[in-house]
Amino acid sequence: MTALPRPLVLGVAAFGLAGALAGCATTTGSTDTGSSGSDSGSDSSSDSGSTSSAGYKDGSYTATGEYQSPGGNESIEVTLTLADSKVTKAEVVPHASSGNAKQYQTQFSEGISGEVVGKSLDELSVTRVSGSSLTSRGFNDAVDQIKHLSEL
């Protein structure tokens, strides 16, 4: 049996290690996994009357985002307050009543502000917050509705 050259072995090992570490990286923030919710969620807005220069009206906007979980259809209520097209406040009200969905929605609602406050409305697209990835789909669905509600 012929031994492989040491530089080749080290190169393959380094490449494998880099791939393994990249696969273990966590993601939060800007990558969209797609929204599977419908556009039939309820929505409302409360406009403060002022207008931002970047494309969205200042004010508070509420929409209900929907998504599919292993337990069935779920929804969350999202309220975003905008100033100069940036999120200044974010609130999520869980609608799940039991099981894992309730747990994940609660965790999501407790962690979402830190992920989105200070960001432009156009930048919002979350994939995972506080361990919850499916709830993010409902949030992104609601954000899409809020974009339409707050357009200039």
C-alpha cells in the first residue's frame, strides 16, 4: 500500500473541518426560507399621520401571520412600529393554545425585538429566533402584510 503525501492529507483534513464547521453555524436574521402562510390573515394599522422619506409611513401596524406546523395551521399577531422606515418596536402575540407551537411561539415572542428593532422594514426576514424556525414563517408573512399596509 502506498502512503499519501502529507500535504494532500492535511489539505483534505482542513477542507473537511471547514465544511463541518460551516454546517454547524447557526443562522439568524437575513436569510429567507420562504413563507408558507396565506395572505388571508387579518390586519390593521394605526397611522400616526407622519410620513418617512424612505418608502413607508410612520406608525404602528398589526397583521396576523400564518404558517404550517406539524400540528396544523398556526398564526401569530405581529405589531411593528415604524419611524423613517425602520422598526422602533416589535411585539408578537402568540395564538397557539397548546403543545410545541405554544412553547415555540412564546420563545419567539420573547426574542424577536432584539433581532429586528433598528432594522429597515425592507431588511426584515428572519429564519430562526430563540430556537423557533417555523414561527419565523408566520412572522415573515405578517411583515409582508405590514409592508403593504404602510407603503406610501
